Amino acid sequence: MGMRVLAKVAVLAVLAGGPALAEDIALVIGNRNYSDLDRVTGADRVVDAAAALRARDIAVISGKNVTLDDMRALVGQFEQMAPNADALLVVLAGRFVQGGNDTFFLPTDSDVPGLTGLPGQSLPLSSVLQILSLAPGEAFLALAEDGAGAQRGPFLRDGIGDLTIPQGVTVLRAAPAPMAGLLSDVLAVDDAPVQGQDGVALSGYLPAGHGFLRSDEAGDSAALATAVAETQRERARADAAERRTQLAEQTARAARDGLDRAEAALWAATQEQDTASSYQRYVAVFPDGPHAAEARRLSGEISAEPFRQARLAEEALSLSRDQRRAIQGNLTALGFNTRGVDGIFGAGTRTAIGNWQVSVGRTKTGYLDAAEVRALAQQAADVEAARRAEEEARTAAILRADNAFWLQQGSGRTEDGMRAYLSQYPKGQWASVARDRLAVIDQQRRAEEEARLEEERRREDDAWWDRTGAKGSEQGLRAYLERYPTGRWSDTARAALANFAPSLDQNDERAWQRAQSAGTVDAYRGYLDAFPRGAFSAKAKTRINRLTAENDGAAAAAEQALGLNRPMRQAVEDRLAGLGLDPGQVDGEFDNATRRALRQYQQSAGLPVTGFVSQELVVKLLTDSVLDLLRR
């Protein structure tokens, strides 16, 4: 049966068995066992001593170890009955707190709230004294505490403070054991004075010979004195026994505190070791300890995970994503497949770690500690260094063979040797030298072939002139110009044709049709050369102008696309000047003189005559430059 139930039973007993209008009423509460505070030894004995009051037909409202709700019920019942009583007695034994000009009696479930919350969580003695003031001269307040006191923050302190006692109210203060004796041996005895009792402090209303119960007759004083003396002797023995009990409880409390400290130390050591055996040892020592359940759970988890310590060791490293990628890269370099280098240690990585551990004679756990991370990195570095050394040796051997073959093939002095070298070493160390020299040889060969072809064209031009235009006939002259509109004798043929009248013969019409079919500037110029006063000469000139403008625009855009810088433009001008053409000042600015020199070079080189630089023109200029150097 709980303490709250006991308190309520006491109240119900008063309501059921006590008189409806009792002459004397007593409220007795003894709180020994507190949930969050030290116990008050002997406080419950005060409630037991109240049996002497009931024996005298006093209405007693009592409770042991009452909570706040039970205490409110008991005090409420006392407050309801007090106005009809002749004498009032309140006995409170337990913990008290003083603060804010008042003293508060604490229930067993109190956690000592702050000053502002304390009145609602306890019993203010000022309220009790106010109820007792209803019976002046016949009102007693008995307070029992064990004397323990401490400062509780800036506003509260343990113990009973100064009380504002109403007129006619007597206040008694003592330890719980003397208070129990006072209650049964003095307050429950007719005409027994409260003055002169050992261990009892009095204040308030104190007339001579003042007691709680009064008889109609004084009785035998001698018998009373004897009874009082016997009572005091019994009280002395009870006090001695109480002190022994208190000492034993203090010893037990010290032993419990020592055991609690030993348990806390063992648990701390167990957690630090963090092994199944350490947790099992804790359970063996403290099977019902506060951490026994957790120790059993952790022991089971560790036993189910054989490599837990290895996992915890790796987790303690707090490896970053980049560090995990580096570890995966090292494993992969050593031939252990991690199934990806992504910084995530999945099943593939764990298997690779375990296989590596076996390969180096370590325990296969699938987890890495700091020493293993370093060992893995060093091993991977050693393997990489060996690979690089091998690669460098292989490269050196290839270079030696490359150089030996180059020397064997004449070191680039013969065309056949260079072509043989490139066939064997297309990307060799001498490949660029061989290609450059072969390019010069090929260009020289093309230049010689072009010179030969040019000589053949000149001879054919002269031969055709001899067969046609040299005879001076209009038909022959036109036949020559139709075949060689820009030939060696074209100017002579045009001058001679000027002496002939315009014609609309079939030759003029066929030449125009051929020019239209070609649709080029050269074709229309060829027509005008053959028929300077032909029927279609005006159209030919118009189309030449239009095509020339279009070609110039395209040529200018092509030159712009080359992105020639000033040094490149100066090189073009310098090369034109070196060929005997006058490009003007060599300053990188393409002025009219430069454009004229470009057209002259294009005319002589058989390139489209535009006056603008093209990629083909740049190549041609460089080729001519190389050939010129070779001729020197």
C-alpha cells in the first residue's frame, strides 16, 4: 500500500470514526522518505506517537510520507474542522525550507522549486499559523527537523526560519525523536506542562504550567511527577537508540555512496575497454546495476560482430572522401579490385581490403587502422616507383634503338635513309627533322617539275603562235587568243586585232558561249582578248567587274580569317621585296603598293589574282623562299 493511500486512509478514519464536532483536533504529518532529498530519520515515529492522542478521544488527521496532493487533502480537512474546535494541534516532521520571509514544509515528492514556485509546491507555515490563530491560548504548532541545512541558491535555505507567531499560539521545535516523545508523553497527557522538556525549544504564547490537554481536576501531583520522571527516562533510552539508528543509517549511506562510486568507476573503465568480456564482467559484479541492461546489449552486439574493434578503429580515423578515394586507388594499383574509386567503401572495397590484408600477413577484417593505411600507401608508392623505373628503362632502350637506327640510315643525309627511318619510327626523336628535310626535297622536286612544265607550255605557246597568229590573219589571231588569252603573244595579238573591224561571225558567238559556260573572270577576259570589239564585249566587261568585286570580297574575308599578326604581314612584305616586287614600306600595313605587289606575284605564280593574301599564297611564298635558299 503506497504512502498516498495510507494518508488518505488516515483522513477517512477521522471522518468515519471521529466525532462530528470534536472539542480538540490534531493534524500530524511525518515525512521520512523524500524522492529527491535526504531522508529525515524518525519523522515517521511522530505519526506513530499520535496514537496517544487518539486514545484521549482527540480527532487526529495524520499521514506518513505524504505527497503534495495528499498533504493538501489533509490540511484542507484540518482547515474545515478547525473553526469548531476547542484546542488545535499541528505536528509537522520532515524537511523545511525558508525564504521570502516564510518557512515551507515540503511533501515527499518535492524537488525544491524556486522561490516563486515554492508556495504552490509546499505547505507555508504562515498559512498553518493563521488557522491556529482561531484558538488563541489553546493552539500548538510542533515542528520537527533533523537540523541539516544548506544554502539553496540566492533566495532559499534549508531549515526553519523566523516565524511571525499570532497571539495565543505556542510553537515547539525539536528533533524528530524528542518530538515523538513530547507528543505521546506530554501533549497527550492532561495538565502536562510543555516547559522544561529536554531538547524542546519554545516560542510564542507561554503561560506558566501551559499544556495542550487540561483535566477538570488537578489530580495527584506526586503521581504526575513520578509519571513524568519515568517518561523522561524512557525518552532518554529512546533517544540513545535513535542515535544508534542514525549512526547505522549514516554508515549504510556512506557504504551505498562508496558502492555507487565503485559502480561508476567500473562502468567508465568498461566503456573505455569496450569489449564483450569487459561488459560481461560488469554484469557479473553488478547484475542489477543501473547499466546492466546496456552492458548485456553491448556484449551481445560485440559477440555478433567479430571485427567491431577494427570497425571502430577505422571510424576513429574520420577518413574524408578524398582519403577514401586515395585508399581505393592504392588498392587498385596493387591489383585489388575495389569496383570503383568513388570514396565509398562498399562490398567491393571491403573485399579488396581483406584480400590485401591477407597478402601482407595481417588479420583479414575488411577494415583499416592508421598503421595499415600508411603501409598500404607506402606499398603502392613502392610499386609505382618500380613501374616508373621500368618504364624509364624501357623508354631509354627505345631511344637508344631509335638513335642507332638513325645513325645506321645516314643521320638524315640521304632521302632513302630518312624515308626508311620514318617507316620504322614514325614518331621517333628524329621524325620531325626527317620530315622537314624530305619536305624541302619534295618541294624542290615539285618546283623543278613546274619549271619543266612551264618550259613545255612556253614552247607550245610559241608553236601555236607560229601556226596561227604569226600569220597576221584575224582568224588566226583570234584562234591564238582563244587558246592562250594570257599567253606570251596575247598583247601582240590584241594589238593586231585592233586593226580589224568588229564582226558578228560565228567565232564571236561561240567564244561568248564558252565564256558564259565558264563564268569566270579569266574566261570573260579571254573573250575580250579574242574579240575586244565583239558583239558581247560590253556584257563581258560588266560581268568581269561584278565577278572581280565578288572575288575581292571573298579574298578579303579569307585574308581576314587567316588572322595574320604584324610580324607575319611584315614577313610577307619582306618576301615580296626579296622577289624583286615593290610592296612599299615593310611595316606590316597592306597598302596599295602591297596589293599591287601581291597581284604581280599571284600573276607570276599562276595563282588567282586578287591582291589579297591566301593560305595558298603563304605556302607558295615560303616554298619559294626555301628554294631560293637552296639555290644559294
